[in-house]
Amino acid sequence: MTLKSSAIVAATLLGLALAYYLECAIWPWGKCSRCDGTPGKNMSPAGKHWRPCRRCGGTGKQLRVGRRVWNFIQRRRQAGQ
Ligand SMILES: [Zn+2]
């Protein structure tokens, strides 16, 4: 791999990371990985009763990893002022 092609790869990865970061800033929530965004999935064997998912507390949503990074940076920035 030449220096030029590795620079292109690095720039592409940086661009993708930035796009992901911005996307997480705009759309912070993802589907809960445990209940797949449907908290009513934890059904009883009878199929009539359910309990909220323990991971998301029944909301069906989960904060995305990129948004956690975003929040961390925002908090540090506020602490610095
Ligand atoms: Zn859940």
C-alpha cells in the first residue's frame, strides 16, 4: 500500500466516523438489543401477560454508542467552562 492510498483510506474512515457521530447526535436512540424495540416481547407462557424488558425498562429504546461518546464530550466541555 502506498502512502497516497493509505491516506485515502484514512480520510474515508474519518469521514465515515464523522458521519456516524453526527447521525448519533441527531438520532440518539436505537432499538433495544434485548427486546428489539418491542418491550411486550417478554411474554408469559400463557401469552397473556408480559413484563417490561429489564435492559431498557420497557421503553424499547437504547442510547447509541456514538451518542454516549457525544454526551461524554458535551459533559467534559461543560465541566471545562
Ligand atoms: Zn428492551
